[in-house]
Amino acid sequence: MSAADLPGTGNQSGAEISDDAVTSQFEATALRFPVVALLCFLFALASPAMATTKHHHVAQRATSTAGSLQTFSSEAAAQAHCPRDTVVWLNTESGIYHEKGMRWYGNTREGAYVCRPEADAAGERDTKNGQ
């Protein structure tokens, strides 16, 4: 096998290359691919978690706002507070709440999980555009 048969070897002399050199070059390439693939996979797993946590702030504990409205940092905590009612995501900056399955449920910069009847009683309102 000659240098012309191996792209990117840098051997411009036209000298013959041994089978051992060709084998070691292919082994080195074969080892790099799984390592790069593994790193890409791990990065892809970490990216969604990092992306969702940096864009909004959730209340860290139950707090009282606007009378009897309790806000919660998790959907489960809100559901435990009002087991028979619907839990919604309240955008605390705008006073608009979003139901589960809607685009902004749990995805606004400032917000918390609340019980829908309590949000209505506190003067908060449902989204008008269904998002």
C-alpha cells in the first residue's frame, strides 16, 4: 500500500507504508469514534436539564401572597395542599395562570404552582390564548 492510498497521512515521499502502520492508524481512528460519540451523548443528556432550570425562578417554599393564595415550588406540593382541585402554573409577574399541558405551564421566568380556586379568589386569571 502506498501513501497515496491513505488520505491525510502527510507522507508525500511516495514510499511504501507497512501494514502495521495502516493497522495502527485505523485502530486509533476506531478508538476515537466511540469516545467522541459518548461525549456527545452525555452532553445531549445534560443540555435539556440545564436549559430548563436557567430560565425561570420558582418559589422555594410555600408563601402567602394576596390573602389566602399559597404558592408552591412543585406540582406535587400544590396537589397535596388541594387534592380535589386543579393545580395551575401562575406567572407571578403577570397574574395569569396556565393549565397542565399548555405551553407556559411551568415555563415562565417567574412563577409557582397554585390551586386554581385560590388563584381565582385572589384575583388571578386564566390565560386567554390557550397557551
